Amino acid sequence: MKFLRNYIDKIKPNFEEGGKLHAFRSLFDGFETFLFVPNDTAKSGVNIHDAIDSKRIMSLVVIALLPAMLVGMYNIGYQNALAAGVVETTTWFSMFLYGLLVMLPKIAVSYIVGLGIEFTVAQWKNEEIHEGFLVSGILIPMIVPVGCPLWILALATAFAVIFAKEVFGGTGMNIVNVALIARAFIFFAYPSVISGDSVWVATESIFGIGANVDGYTCATALQHLANGPEAIGASGAALTTCDMLWGLMPGSIGETSVIAIALGAVLLLWTGVASWKTMFSVFVGGIAMSLLFQYTMPENPIAQVPFWQHLILGGFCFGAVFMATDPVTSARTEVGKYIYGFGIGAMAILIRVLNPGYPEGMMLAILLMNVTTPFIDYCVVQSNVNARAKRLTKKN
Amino acid sequence: MHRVVKISKGLNINLKGAPVAEMTSVDAAKLYALMPADFTRVTPKVVVKPEDAVKAGDPLFVDKANPELQFVSPVSGKVVAVNRGERRRVLSVVVESDGKFESVEYKAKDVLSLSSDEVKADLLKAGLFAFMRQRPYDVIANPSDAPRAIYVSAFDSKPLAVNFEIALKGNEDDFQTGLDALSRIAPVHLGICACQKSTALLVAKNVTTTIFKGPHPAGNVGVQINKTAPVNKGEIVWTIGAEEVIFIGRLFNKGKVDFTRTVALAGSEVKNPSYSKVILGAQISTLVEGRLENKNELRVIDGNVLTGKKTTTDGFLGAFSTEITVIPEILNDADLLGWAAPRFGMYSTSRSYFSWLAPKREYTIDARIKGGERHMIMSNEYDKVFPMDIYPEYLIKAIITGNIDKMEQLGIYEVAPEDFALCEFVDSSKLELQRIVREGLDKLRAEMC
């Protein structure tokens, strides 16, 4: 690896102040620190540091997302084959390959647009590039329907990165989850590509892989349940619990498979990157709210969905594991995390049941709770402040 | 029986090169220096010129704002240099030892018959008051204040720290006299560790002893204050190092200024880490001569790995330092894709590394920061290693934004930079927390005083 190090050291002067490639300094810095751990040593304070850094934390989240993404890719192909009625004659590999081909451009668009903006801002502010978008960039294509056009995805990504993150000061300073803002942007600006029944299943063949299905429609399980007693899959048959757990049903690309998400959750909890307090209380909130509706609204079909089905359908698990636990936008105090998580779970089910227009509530619930987080933390911290003030008055 | 306080939050970092309980004799150093930067808040006024003859206990510089606060020569000899830096700031006053180690003579006194003012006056005159620090602000104490209490921590829980019981051996009487002297000024609180067995500590008189159990920072005096009687706004408590208490005892028992410390040479790059008798301010070169490994580029630290300052072998032992630590500067200068590699040999509190598998293993950690500085991203990182009843993250944010009211409300009066050393170590955003806290304290003091 010495030659690579030497080569980087050789070209480095070009990017420094006065070098002819100075305009690309942040890009060079980004790649250099990506390749080699910087050799800066402690100047003040502690002389030794823990080996953990934000690059490793962010890449752990990306690794945790991989199972959900791989199953999501397979599911794209599987739903396409179901819609065309050719499941028996299609190999699992070609289904996966089809999903990969559908997914790759989306991931590329998200990263190119997002990182492009990040590099530009880093260059402009004369800062090092921050890693936050590594995670947002993979989350964004995973939480949109397969039928979302690339240009809308690009627009949403740009909007989210600029207005949800950079204007607040970059990674670590944002109030709301960047990936969810991208989804919310699509939800409000282009509702037709994120709702209804024509965007959840891919219907066009790519390079001869996958089937062309004309005029095919299929809504998500939650949409079916909002209108009737049963969730219907892409083949026209009712979805089984097994389908729901494996994620073989229409939905946003990464959110369908509970089992794959659980694998990611285990990694995040084990490494301590995500807080178990937040995750746990999201589920508690969801269960509490769905039980409440089940007993109080007997005539509403979606209120009658059993609580465990609420948890495994739609974006509930994905949101609980990967979105609610975003350390920057979630509550930062330990007590606050319980309140914040419970709020998300309860609010998600509340929106699902009481919002007639759109039967999914996870995105809006998390965004809403993101906004209330500073208040929750304020109350928790204020109790410490009050205790200190009380100690002082008691003394005097 | 003494009160026992259990501390659960914290972290013991298992580093290679802990000093073993043995004394290694080293030659006495030729040069000694006193560095004004060690005495936080003091603006020095140098009162000697090069070539002046001094004895141990003769002032080298005094506090400009408070000239009775003297900073004295640790040895007898002649002043060889007054080193100045930018804007003529005094960096150090260097004394060349004459090898006689003569001290200014004082009368031995029975401290328990003295008044508070008499003790203070004697300490000021002998230059020992210079070791008294105060909370809030973690600065050198002002002799005209009346503190609520004086806190002494008799153990250091930092990684590779010295074992005070070794320094105490043979100095038990002086230690008790020192505590007696302090108890004339204000009630003295002695914090000891559950592992300490020395009777001089367990049955120390004229003090309130508390036993602290738990990982670092249990030995930090700030944590001990917070766990027993936290500092409120408007209150002042003084703190002093356990070895400095022995200096005070020597003054009253023997009538001499004797700054002989038991200093540890520790760290992964030291052959046979152990203790030596060294006089405060000694040039480090004589202590480390022939005792360092030369495989790696070295970082010589004046003090502990968590709180000490980077220096060189030509540097001097700081006024408050009880150890010299030597670690590698950079272990691997081409650490390819370090953020993704398993990095089996590296220590981390994060389970994304594998050091949790071998909790007993001793680690060699180099001085690299191992990551770029970021905004605060992860939550609950600091809280896990910060046992005080304070929200460290919020306090740091209040300091960064310069919000004086918030700093006060969140408890800045109770903390010192060293209390944030562990937070700084574990921080994945690599913020310089000790520097931030120091700046916050300075800003607040400028505002309030």
C-alpha cells in the first residue's frame, strides 16, 4: 500500500492553496481520508483517542442497510414476475438481477446529486467533507416506490440536502431527517408517484430482463387494508404473514422485509450505533396505539388490523430501526429517547388510521417528532437545571 | 466507618506500560524550570535575573495581580534563563542546580496551634500556596478567599497513573501534618480509593474521608466534590494534589521547602516503567535517559496520557505533574481504509472494533486522532463516561455558543477540563473538549470577576 500512499503524497501539493487543482481540494481530501486514516496527532487535550470515528459509524449503518436493500432488489424482480404471472418460470437470480438493474440508477442518482452538493458546500465553506450523506444517500432510494422517476428522485435529493441539511450547517446540525425530507418532498410535490396503485410494482423490462406488463396496478398492503379486510398481493391472492415477514409484497423498495431489517437492527444495536431505547419505545408506542384503536373503533377497517400486522406492514419497522434512531435528529437525552420513540410509534398508527387520504404514517410521524425533539430535550435538561437551582436556594 | 460512594459511569483504559511498584534511582538533573503556564490564570512578574543565586524556596516569579502569591525555585543554584515567547510572554524560568539542594530555612511549627491566616501566610511565603487550585474555574486559588472546603484526592484513576501509596511511603507524617495545616483553613475532605490500604490514609485525622469505588474518573477531585457536596454558584472550594500535601507537611515538620516527588515513568515505549525520586521542575532528559524504546517516533508527555502536555526529553517536569508518559506518535502511517478494516489490535469503546473481546489485554495507543473533527453526531457518548449529575453534551454546546446563562445553569461551576478528558477520548466527532471547557471557564471568569 506504500505506493498508493506515496502517489497521494506526490499529487497532494496540486490541491493545496495555490495549486492548480485547488478548486477540487474537498474532493481530494474526501478521497484521501477515505483511503487512509489521517495522520494528524493530538495537539491539545487528550494525547490518545478512541479508534472510533464518524466514518466507521456511518459505514456501519450502510452495512446494516444492505440486507434490506438486497431483499428489496429481489422483491422488485419477484413482484414484476408475479404481475406478469411468470414466477414459476423465472429464476431467483434473474429476479434479483432485474431488481439490481432497477435499483442501481436510483442509488447512483441519489449519491451523485447528494455528494455533488456536499462536495461543493465543503469546498465553498473550506471544510472537510462530512460523511452524513453516505447514509442518507442509500436511504433515499430505499424509501421511494419503485416507480419513482429518476428526475424526481434527483430533485428531491437536492431539495433535502440543501434545505434540510446544508442551510442548518451540515451533518450533525440538521433538525429533521434528510432522507425523510426527500420522501416528504415527493409526497407533497409529486403525490402521484408515491401513492395510488400504479407505482409499487416495476412493469418494464430492462435489457430483456424482467417482463413488460401493460396497465398493471396493485396497491400496497396498507392501502388494501384501509379499504377492506384483506391485503392483496401482486398476484391477486391475499398476502400471507410469511410474505409480510420476508417482504414479498408491494411497497417502498427497502421497507418491506421485516427479517432483513431485523438483521440490520441487530448490527446497529450490538454496536451501539442505534439506541435500543428509541427503537424499543417506537414499538411500544405503535402497539399501544393500535390496541387502543382496535377496541375503540370497531367500524374502521384499518383500526381493526391486529397490532402485530401494523408493525410488520408499511414502513413501520424500517422507520423504527433506521430513521427514528438517527442520532442527530432523535432525542439526545436518555429519558427523551423514550418519549420521542413512543411518540413516533403512536403517531404513526394514529396517522394510518385517522388519515383517510394516505394510509401510511411513519414518515410524517418521524418528521413531526424530529421537530418536537428540541422541546423534549429541553424539558429533560431543564429538570437538571431546576434541581441545581433548587440546591442553590436551599443552601441560601 | 467512612462513607463509601460508588461510581458506575466511567472507563478504565488498559494501556501497556503501567509503572510497577519499584523505585529506580536516577541522577539528579542539572536544570530545573518553573513554567507559568502550569499555574492557570496567573500573569507572572519575574523577580529574578539570569545569574542570580537562589535557594529552594526563593521566588522566581510572582502573580502580577497578587504579588504575595509567589512561585519559588525548586532547587538551589543560579538562574540561567528567563525564556520568553510571543509578545514577551514568560515561558519558563530555568535554574541550574548547584547540587547542594539547600532550602530557605523556616522554623518547624506545630500546625494545630496556628490560625488559618498564619497557615496561609506561611504557605504563601514558602511558595506552597501556588499549588492550591479552586473550583469554580479550575485556576490557582486566591489567598484572600474563604473556601467552603478543601478537597484532596489521594488516588489517581487515570490510565497509567501513579499509585499515591508509593509516594506516601516514608512520608506519612508529613502527609498528616499537611492535612492538619489545611484543616486550619477550611474543612478538609480526603477522597480515597477502595483499593488503598495505607493506614496513613484510612485513619487520617482532622479530615472527612470518603471512599470512592468505580472506574476512572473516580479519582478526579471534581467528581469527588460533585458526588459529596457539589459546588453551587457563589461558593468556592479549593483543591490540592495529594503529593503537594506532603510538601506542606515537610515545611511545617522540617522547616524546609522540599519539592521531591515520586515520579513515574510510564507508557508503552518505556523499558521497565517504574518510579523515581525527582525534584519538581527537573529536566526530563535525566529521568528518561537510556530507558526509552526507539522503534517508533515518540511522544513524551509531561503528565498523564489524558491530561498531560506534549513535550520533549529536553522539556521539564511540570509543576503539577507526577508522571512522564511516553507513547508512540504514529504507529501506522499508511492505515489503508482504517474506518472499514477490522483493526484487531486497536482499542475502542465501540463494539464495531473487537477490543471488547479481550477486556484484560493491554493496548498500545498512539497519538493519532484517528478521524476528522465533526459536529456532535452521536448522543450518549459523553454521558457513559461522565459520572457527574450534569448533561455534558449540553454544557459543551452552551460553551461553544458562548451562552453564559446556560453554562451557569448547566453546572459549569462544578467542572474542570480534566473532567472532560474521558469524553474527549471516546468522542467519535473528535472535538477538543478540554480546550473548549478551558475557554468556557476563562470566558466565564472574565465575565464574573
